Amino acid sequence: MIVTVTLNPAVDCSMYVTEYTGNAVNRAERQQITAGGKGINISLILERLGIDTLAYTFCGGETGQLLCHLLDKTGLNYSVVWLENQLTRINFKLHHDKSETEINGTGTEIPSEILDSFISELDKKLKNNDVLILAGSLPPSSPPDTYAYIMKKLSHKNLRIVADTSGKALLEILPYKPFLIKPNNHELADILRKPVNTPEEASAGARDLQKLGAGNIIVSLAEMGSVLLTADGTEYRIKAPSGTVKNSVGAGDSMLAGFLAGLEKTGDFALAHVLGTACGSATAFSDGLAEKQEIIRILNEMLPDSQIVQKFFDIEF
């Protein structure tokens, strides 16, 4: 079973404009409203790849009701912890020419007693060897050790915990030996306080994080591809497929979902890395989260023999 947790979800409102002028009224050619949040994105891609998940998230107010409505439309298997007298945040994304400008809302407050009750529910739900994905930023009122606190409370279980977060929140979890983390090069550079601009620097940085407790590590490098360092020290590098980037939001989440789906299907880290790259690129080349057919199209370009794709990933054409 794969369970995702999104403590700080959002209603994502994207506006697409051809002409933009500051300090003036601008009109969008089109707009898109979707459910946002790393764990939610990961669950959506996993389910498009045929992997069942349960997505937990925290919602409040009218915007929380809208988020639930948007999730209902996706058909995602999800569960909500309701927060009284609070509002789920709204994130605005302005797409103009080849640029993306984001304004992210502040998020809700999760009282400690509600978090503890939620952890107890997770404890009952999860079984040994299940995958628990802790993904995204923390609400502004939550301490940076919140993810570490969840991991500590569940440490009596043999879980494979995946964390996709950054900064101090990422550093706090490393002593609890997460199964997988996925920083991008900027997040890795921020933690290490040194540049990470090449695959060689990403590899060295990943090895530094392994010394602090991380197991498997994927470092994404945008158009340069990514580096995978497994817990046993094996390293894989892969280049990003060529294509026109339309959207960076959710690409990293898609990559992580694809990697986990590949690992679930095959147990092969190298093949999982390929599927992860295909999923991340498919989202980057789409206006929103990648649909299954776009993932398959890119995957077939990376592994031209479709029989190989179908054999290893069990994807129906």
C-alpha cells in the first residue's frame, strides 16, 4: 500500500496571458483550477500508472470544500482531516510568454492534538513494508521537525518512508533514515551551502546526505536530467528527454511517482529511474499533470521497444 500525506494542500489557480502589463488590468486567455499539493500530485500520477494509493490531506473552509470537489472529479482515493475555522490556501500561477510567476498562499494551522490523532490513524492503517510519502511544504505554523515527529511516532513499524520536502524540514528527517528523498539541485545546494550545478556535484552532494542518514536519493537537475544514488552506493545518471517545457509545477512530483511505480512494478532501480524521468518530462511538456498516454509516448522514445516497456512496467496500450 502507498499512502501520501499532504499537510499543506492548495487550490491552484493558473492564468494564461499573452500580453501582460504591470499596474494595469490584464485579461487571461484561459484559466485552470486544480487541486494542488505534492502528495496529491504524486497520488494522481501513481493511479494513472495503475498503482493504488490513499491520499491524506488537511482542508478547511470554503476553499477546502472546493479542493474536495476538485479531488472528487479526479476519482482519487483520498481522506480529509477537516480543520475548523480555517481556509485552505490558494496558489496563483501566472503563465506569460515562457515565464511562470507564482504567488502561494500561507496555509492552515494544524493543532498538535489533531496531528497526534492523525498519526494514530496512520498507525492503524499502515502495515509493515507499506510506503508512506510525506510530501510538500509544511504549514507556516508547523515546526520544521513535523515530518521527523511523524516518522519518530511510526518508527516501530517497518515502513518505507519517502520524503519530498526541503530546507530544515528535510534535514530534520535524515536521522530517521528515510527510504528515499528527492531534492532538486537548488534544494540540495541550500542544504549543503555550496553550488550544485552539475551531475558530478549532485552525486557528491547526495553522498553527503547519505552520511547523515538518507537511503536512496534522486537529485533532479531540470534539463540536465537527474542522478540516482541507491542505498548500496550504486549510481545512475539519466538525461532529460528533449521537448518544449510548458509547465514546471508538478514535474518533480511526477518524477517521484513514476520512480515509485517503476520500483513497485519491477524492483529494478535503473528501470524505475527511466519511468520517473518519463513521468517528470511528460508533466513538464504538458499544461498540467501528465496524462497516461503522454507518459507512454515519452517512455517509448526512451525505450523504443514497446514490448520492453509493457513487460517491465505492465502498462496497457
